[in-house]
Amino acid sequence: MDILAHGLWAGLGVSALARRRPVARRMAVATVVMALLPDLVHMLPVLAWVLGGDGAVAELWRYAIALPGQEPGMPPWVGAAAHHLHCILHSGVLALIVTAALWRWRASLGLPLAGWWSHILIDVLTHSSDYYASPVLYPLTYEGFDGMAWNTPWFMAANYLALAICAYALWRRP
């Protein structure tokens, strides 16, 4: 799924939850940030390359929307670092370890962690093997599941229509 949609779905989820029980603004913001983080953090090596003067700003945008095999030409360290960060932040195995550790320390972090989990789950379902399948079982395997490619035009339209319908229903409901 695209980065914006991850944040919007997480925001809708927090808004729906807030109708049932109080949700601190800080927790709501943290949940949306955690839903965005996996896609933003793995672009940091590309950003570092751009800011270091060797890459053009347009390369960051080209990387963000690239089809597999059509990524901009980058130094090997940039591609490798971005790939490994992507694997780490989209791993259900590593998210489970982090969640278990943090849950014992501070259970109140459950809602922000749910934002991260929503990102992983959505990406497992919306990334095809032809379009960056999410490596949910990393580091056990780099393989991902073959889901629906989120960048298919009809799917993107359906996703944003579903977001609009859900937002409208949430807004209309007393």
C-alpha cells in the first residue's frame, strides 16, 4: 500500500477506537507515525545519498514509486541498506519480538505497535511477488507472500474509495 494510505487507515482505526474509549492525542499520533515508519525509514539511505550530494532529489521520488528492477541507479551500499531496512521493518518475526519485549515493559505502547502491525499486515496483502513482496518472515526467509499489487490503478481507486466511505461513516455516526 502507498505510504499515505497506511497513515489514513491507521488514523481511521484510532478515530474508531476513540469513539469507544479515550485515546490520548500522543498515542493517536504515535500510532499513525508507526504505521508510516516502515516505508519512511527504509528510504533513509537513499535520502542520505541524495543529501550527501551524489544523488539528485528526484532520485528519492523515483525510488519511492519505482517498479521492481526500475529503481534509480544508486551506489551498492544505498540499495543494500534500503533493502535490509525494508526487510527488518516489514518483518512480522521482528515485530513480534519487539512487541513482546515492549509489552512486558510498557503495555500502553500496544496502540502504537498496532500501527506498525497494521502496516505489515496491509503490505502482506497488498504487495505481489512482482511488486516488493513483504518479507513477513524475515530473517527466517527473504520470501514474501504473493498479494494484490497495491499500485494497480483499479485497486488504488477502490482503496481510496473505501477510505472515503469509512471516513464518512465514522463522521456520520453519533
